[in-house]
Amino acid sequence: MRHKTPTIDYITVIGGEIYAIVDDGEVLLTAGDTFVQRGTIHSWSVRGTEPCVISVVLVAAEPV
């Protein structure tokens, strides 16, 4: 379920783990990590048994 948005996204992991999937591959994010992405095609994947809690701030931006 990859998608693209006209925003700058700031994602902070509060608890658990989540994979950020982008064109160049994927990155495992754990509690305390922050991921910033701007208008890229991306997706998210929670693969563990523990729930993942994230904080997300989306800021409107010109499309890339």
C-alpha cells in the first residue's frame, strides 16, 4: 500500500517498531527514532507482535 503525499512528514516512534519502506529500501525504526520524508512514495510495515505507537506531523508542501 505505497502512497505519496504533498507533505513533509515527521514521524517519531513512541513505542514498538515499524519499517519505513521507500524507493531505496527500508529502514527499521524503534522507540525514540524520528523519520522525516518529503513527498516520496512510501509505505509502513509493523512486523512484530508488539503494537507500534507513532506520533506524526504532516506539513503541507509543494509537490516534489
